[in-house]
Amino acid sequence: MRLPLITLAMLFGTNVALAADKYAIDPSHTYPHFEIDHLGYSTMHGRFDNNKGSMSYDQDAGTGEVEITIDANSISTGWAKRDEHLRSADFLNTKEFPEITFKSTKASLKGGKGTVDGKLTMMGVTKDVTLNVSRVHCGAHPFNKKMVCGFDASTTIKRSDFGSKYGLPAIGDEMKLMFEVEAVKE
């Protein structure tokens, strides 16, 4: 079950207005994770620990752009032997495809919610993905006073669309991808 992790770059579209602010993704406060059915018995959860990226955002227009890269080798499910298997050619094939990326193409964000369309690339396959953004919030960080924007987003993909077919149908095909992202204004 190749665990596609959306390259967390899923927040905004490519129509960047002149007033768009630029932000650097804060990997210590960005959490890409997933869930998938495991043999019909339970829901397995996992995460990716290493990511990087940037974004631009015009709050008034609800537009911007985002690019996020996730280190596929940083997959973590809490069990080292399973993580090793998930890195193998059976699932993510991280030797050949060490990164998962997302690049936005369009955003519609108003009132702290909306959608972001983009291109997710995993295991050398690129597919269109729509992220449902449930929250966007920007403001001065209460401790360091730097401007920060954060968002929560999710989508559901079929791992088989990206070439991950091991264990189907016993191991689920549908994967829910979730992203909590914080970015600091440059």
C-alpha cells in the first residue's frame, strides 16, 4: 500500500496577486499524515516527518501558490519493520522515488475555508488533486511576533492511481491525506 503523501504543497493557486505575501513552510510545525484501511480490521495511520516548501498568499483575494516537497523516506507509522516495507518497491519505492511533491494550480479561499487544486506527484506519477481546506489563519505569532499563516486541508486519493497496488483489495485503495501546515513570512 504505497502511502502517497501529498507533497504538502497544497494550499494556493497560481494566480498570485501583486499584494501576495511570501512564506516559507515551517517543517517543525507542518504535519502531513494519512490513514488507510488495513485488511478491514482497523484504520492504519502514518505520517511523514520531513518536508519543505514555500507559498505566497493574498488574503484579500484568496489567491496564492504553494509548492511542498515531502521526503518519502521519512514515513513513520510507529513500527520500524512496517515503515521499512512501506519504503520498498511494494509501496512507495523510495529508492527510485525519494520525494512526493505538490504544486498548486488554482485556489479558492474565502472566510478561512475553500479548495486548492494542484498536481500531486508520487512514485513518478502526477495526478490532479483537490484539497479541501477547512481552516486558514494568518496573524502575528504570539511568541516571536513574526507573521505566520497556517492551514488544515485534506483529500482522498486512490493509491492505485499512483501505481501502488500491493495487497489490493485487502489493504485499502482509498487513502485519506491530511495536512496541517504553518509557514513564516519571509
